[in-house]
Amino acid sequence: QTGSGKTWTMSGERKVVGIYQYTAADMFRLRASHAPEMCVSVSYFEIYGGQVYDLLNNRKRLKVQENAKKEVCVPGLSEHEAHDADDIIDAINSGNGVRATGSTSANERSSRSHAVFQ
């Protein structure tokens, strides 16, 4: 439902912390106490108009495929190392800045795509 607060809940605003920030902080807190050697990397892509685009690599057009093990994969999707929670939030914000958007009656800048951040 457009205008119901999904983006606000996920991203937060000003002094309101969103789910992304809580999750990123928890992930690095847990890594520090349980697996400090673990490398964290992020990717972000959108599906819009039947096409797939890498949001962290200049909207490079990608294809979703199934490999020999019957696993879904996205060849060529960029991965970026994240050293802390701020790196994750920066990647989300960077990708969100290039997502397909449009204006609706409820929201001047509404997402027009589905996005996957991993």
C-alpha cells in the first residue's frame, strides 16, 4: 500500500532509527563476539519492468539464472565489503538513490521496483 510507512519503518528518518540500522548494528555486534574473522559483503539489485539492475554498479543490467545445482544466481552482480554498520547503511542509501521511482498521490518519490539487498 503506497503511503503506509514501509520505507519510514525500514529506513527511519532523522532521529528515528529504522530496521536497517538496528539490523546492521546487531549483525556487526554478533560478528564481533562470535566470528570476528568473518567477512561481510553486500549486493543490491532491483527488478523493474522485467529487467534486473545492479544498484551498486551504475545500474548495470543483469540476468537472473539457474545454475547446475538448480540454485538461482545473478552473474555479474557486484559485491562490496562492509567493515561496519555504517558501510551497510551507506550502500543501502547509495542504491536507493538510483532506484526507479515515480510520483503517486500519496508520495512524491515512491519506489516503482522490487529490490533485494543481500
